[in-house]
Amino acid sequence: MPAPVHHLASNTDEADHHSNSALAGEPVHIQELFERPTASSSHPISRRITSRLFISHFLSTWNSRLFEMGAVLFIAAIFPGTLLPMSVYALVRSTAAVMLSPALGPWIDTADRLKVVRVSILGQRLAVGISCGIFWILHERKELGTKLRIGLFIVNILLACMEKLCSVLNLVSVERDWVVVISRDDDTARRILNARMRRIDLFCKLFGPLAISLIDGASTIVAIDITLAMNCTSVVIEYFTVAEMFKKIPALRRTTTETSFTAAEDVPEQLPSANEANRVSLRRMIDFAVSAFSSLFPLNSLPHYFQHSAFLPSISLALLYFTVLSFSGQMVTFLLAVGYTSYAVGAARAVSTIFELSATWIAPKVQQHIGAVRGGVWSLTWQMLWLAVGLSWFFAYGESLSGNKLFAASGLVGAVILSRVGLWSFDLCAQSVIQEEVNEQSRGAFSTVEASFQNLFELFSYVLTIIFSKADQFQWPTIISVVAVYVAGGIYTFFVRTRRGHLLHPPSCIKSRLEDNR
């Protein structure tokens, strides 16, 4: 494994304590961080910059969550009584994200940063706008022929792929590149920015789907119209907000090297023969095809990802997407099947989101005191502990209640809610590690491959519930999900042991005895 590009402040516990104390200075209250510029004393970040960053990120995330849930509801209304269209839509969309996300990385790393983010904004809004128009036609024009309806739905699937890829492009550009540049290698400022960005993500995750679901319950066509209106309105705000932010931060500008011409280019070319011209033309066509394939599927990014010093924390984070214990469609369907009402599911999901939001305050404090590397270990340990409790409860009481699994499911729900604090704390810790380890020239390439693996593991979680599709088989996806978390914990523990040389500090009495024995 190659040496890291940047040495983490938490390579040793002594370095952890020293660097974090130096960065933190006085104790910082989270509430105060919302009321003043996000920065340490050496690198002030003005509120005008952070407010624009948060506005842009909120609008992008809100519209993405709104459309993601809205599309499910719209398809269910247009094609009632069947899950096939929704399954095909979700499968193709996720597969496109898995296959094509790495192709975005080299462009993120080399192109003008403002251009990349603006393309992601316009691409998302254009795809959503056209999709809403097609959804409106499919919903209102029932008289359309079957072939035409299928054709329009296929166009909508392609637009969904475009929207997903542009969402990945925006997410990686802003969270993994812009945030690092804006914080200017200031660990404290970057951790605060990461926490606030994740807070926005979780807020949109709860209230975006909830808002569109309530509107769709009243009228599907109104829900489509509101999704379209919000999409068209926000594009103007996002477009100029990122431009203002880019203008105020000179470090975001990339220097471009002018193409130099050699003297050989001034030498007149000899005209090739007909056979040579044909061979040259064929060679150029082959080179173009190879270049196009390499751009679309940049396989050279995979060795770079696997050999990078941040690979282990990155793949650990990606593995956590291989789960059905997340209050997504699979778990919600199971809870409804065992007797939960829609209101009970909504309440459980709301409580879970509150606990998840608490992680965005807890994780920065943990990193401040023990560093991101050690904080990740404790966060994963918390998650693994509660999932073990939930799994034990689920099997113990599920068997004893002879078929009535409501009580068993409630214990699992409670454990999953508590485990989400560890999940999102680890997410923030791992993100801090990756941001410090990956250099500027390869942030996009590394992060898009990571995003591809996240989508791949999420796809695997849907395959699980396709194989074990009955509610009374839910214990098997549950077991596999918990195993995936423990595998992620083992991988990250190995990373910490390799990085720090040890996992835990022995008590002072044991430490003194060990030193005496030496």
C-alpha cells in the first residue's frame, strides 16, 4: 500500500491530542458555530461563502430527494397494480450509476470547477423537467397507445440515469473537492462544514419524501406540477449562487497550461499513399474507439482506488450501503407486512432521522477529542453493538411469539434507530480521513469509484429482497446486512491497526507493568 499523500493528524494518540488542541483552542459550542464564520483563527471562512455553499447544497439535495420519491409515486399512479415498471426504472438507474460514475472522476479532477458544478446543476434540472413533462402526459393522456406509452417511459428511464449521474457529479464535486479547498486544510473548519452538509442531507432525506408524499396523496398531477415548479425555480438560484462562491474563492480556480507546438509541426507533411492513408484512417478510428471506451469506462481508476491509502476506510463506508436495515423501501414493506400502520412507520422514520441528525453534532466533537481515525472505530463499534442487540432480540422473540413478529420487529426497529447514530458518525469520520488522504489531482477519480461501489452494494441489497421476497424470510436479509456491517468494521479495524500500530490504549497500571518488563 503506497504512503499516504497527507499524513493524518491522528497517526498517534499524542499527535491527535496535540493537533486537535491546537486547532480547537477554546472549547467550541455547536450552537455558536451557526452564529459565526465557520473557521479556526488562522483560516477564517466568511458567512457569505458558507451560506452560499449551504444554499446550493440544500437546493440540489432537496430537489434530488423530492424527485427520487416523486418518481416512485408517479410511476405507481401511472402503472397501478404492478411493480414491474418501478423495478425496471430503479434497476436501470442504479446500474447506470454503478457503471458510469467512474467516468466522471477524471473530468472533475481536470476541468474548470465552476463549469463542472454548473453542468451538474443544469443536467439535473433539465432531466427532471423533461421527466415531469412526460409523467404529466402519461398520467393525463390515457388514450395513448401502448407502444407510445412504453417509448415515453423508456425516455424517462434514460432521463433518470442522467439525473442520477449529474447528482453524483454534484455531490462529489462539492463534498469531496470544494469543501476541502474552501476549508484550506483547516481540520476544524472542514469537520464543521462536513457536519453541516450532512445535516442538510438528513433533513432533506426526511422532509423531501414526506412533503411530496403528502401532496401526492391529495393529487398526483399537483405533485408533478410542484416538482416541476420547484425544479425550474431553484436552477436560477443554484446557478448564480455557485458562481458567487467561485468568484470569492480564488483557490477554486485551476491554472491551465497552454498547448505548445513543436518545430516538427511546421515541417510540411509528405502526402501518404492510398494504402497508407487507409491504414492511418483505420488506426485513427481504432484509437478513437479505444479512447471513447476508456473515457466511458476508465478502468485505470480501479487500480488507483484499490492501491490508495484511503481504500480501506472508503470500502468500509461503501459496504454499509449493503443493508436492508435503513427505513428504506425493503424494511418499510416488511414492517407493514407484520402489522405496523403507515403512521407508525412514519413515526419510526422520523425518530430515526432525529437520531441520525444528532450524529452531525456528536461526530465533530468526537473527532475534536480523539481524531477522525479513532472516532471511526468507536462509531462503528456503536453501530455493531446495537445491530447485534437488535438481531438477537428479533430471533429470540420472533421464535417465541409463534408467528406474531410485531414485538420482535419493534425491538429490531429500536436497535436500528440507535445504530444510525454510529452509522452517520462513521460516515463523517471516514469522510474526514478520505478528504485528508486523497490529493487534489485524484479526488474526483477516487470519489466517483467510491460512489460506484456504494451504488453497487445498494443494488445488492435490492437483490437480497428479490431472492428473499416474503415477509417471513426477512431474517435472512437482516443477517446478511449485519454481517456486512461487521465485515466493514473488521476492514476499518485493520486500517486503524496498520495506521496507528495499536487499537486501544492499555490502562496506566498495565502500561507501567509492560514498560517495567521491558
